[in-house]
Amino acid sequence: MVIGKISVVIPSHNEGENLVDTVDCALANSATQNIEMVVVDDASTDGSGERTAELFAADSRVKVIKAPGVGVAGARNLGARESTGDILVFLDGHCYTPSGWLPLLTEPLAEPAVGMVGPVFTSLQDGNGARGLGVTWRDSSMEIEWLSQQDDLPYPVPFLSGCCQAMRRTEFERLGCYDSGMTRWGSEDIELSLRVWLMGCQVLVHPEVLLYHLFRSRHPYEVEEGKVLYNRLRTAILHLSGERIARVIDSVKHWPDFAQSLTWAFESDAVELRRHYQGLRARDDEWFCRRFKCPI
């Protein structure tokens, strides 16, 4: 398979100058002209979308579109629909991408068995600090923790952080895109990574691609704990066995707004969607948890 046009989709909400810097850096260091940047300005109030559109107005590779506050998953899906590339790279609006990052990152997608690829992450504030190569579940609460390097070549990991996820468009659409039932932020990256595995493909981290990410102590927008928990419970309902769902519930029952989040999750379309996914998947959660020694 020959890697064709690459669409970099950047969802953004109140990213300020970080957004301009991310677009500028990604274009300058992409090492390919067969690229487009699709920025989804998701109801920002800081003017960052307008400023980005103005600064890159003369560059036909950059497109800025508006969204009415659909959240991370919804903004990524909208950007994918509005893009034209064969390869989709979903990138946060606060990243530094070094020279040659894009062809190297997407190269493993030439293998049909590879469904998703992501880079190594380190802190933009401290580039000599810790490296994260994919993430895993820490325990049955579904809290995640970063993984350390295991190999020098691309290799399988349980999940990739949504800071940067690359997929073939055909695979992204076959899997059903990001889950549109997710609320503003949280778990959309974990859920899609898990779905890639359960539907029969691999999720790889590429140790040679290092991205610098602005890790923040707080979001530039309100994030409600109850909705974050809802997304986590929704992921469990979609893909885990009844026994594992029960363990997740027991582990998070102390969270604020737990009862409301649980009710909301079970009253959503998650149960119906679960049946749909179970009819399509090539592997189950037992295989996945044994494969990656997930304590859940």
C-alpha cells in the first residue's frame, strides 16, 4: 500500500496562540507537500480560530471550520468528514512536531493489519523529561498510566493517547469513527483504541517519532467530573464483560455524581451499540486483558 494524501485534523477549543504554533510547526516539519490541515474550532471564545484562519488564509493546505461545541470526539469526526486525505492524523492543538514526523508516523499504516499508530510523547515544558509510549489501565477504575519503551521498532500497546492518533480513512470509517455518544472530553481515545483491537487490527506506538505535548494542570474550558465518568462507564458498557463492568462500577462508585453518571450511561444508546459491536468484533475483552495483562 502506498501512503497517499494525509489530513491532519486538529480539534480546538480556546487554544490561544498554541493553535497557531501547532499548525505552523506541523506544516513546516511535515516533510511532505501532500498534506492538508483541518482545524475544527469547537465554539472557542478566545478568537483563536479566527486568528488561525486569517494567518493561514493564503495557504490552500489549511482549512478552519466551525463547530457548535460538539466536544473532542464530535470535532474529530467533523474534521474527518471535511477532510480529503487517505490517512487521518488526529492531533491536539498544543503540540510541537519535529522535522520529518509525519511520513515516519504514518509509514506502519501501509500494513493492512495495523489499524492505528501513535508517537512517543514528552512534555513541551521539559523536553528532556519522561517519555510516554502508549498507555494502559492502572486498575479496575480504568485510570490510565503511561508506558515506558519496550522496543526500538513500532510495537503493540493497549491504547494510544488522543494527543496524536493516525489511521487509514478506510479503517476509521469501517470502525465507525470516534464514538459520537461521548461528552466533551475523556476516554474517546481509549475507546477507539480498544475498538481497533477488538475489531481485529493492531495499535502500534512508533518509538522513533517523538512529539512534544503541552501537558496542563487544568483545561482551558470547564470539564465536569460526572461527564468524564460517564465517558469511562460508557466505554466499559460498550466493550467489557458483565463481570468487568461490575468491577469498574465498584471502583468508581465513590466519584462525585456517580449515580447520575451510571444512570445516564445505561439509559444512553451504549447497550444497543454494545450488541452491534459484539456482532462485529474478532476478539473479546478477555483476549485483550490477557494480551496486555490489564488488571480489570
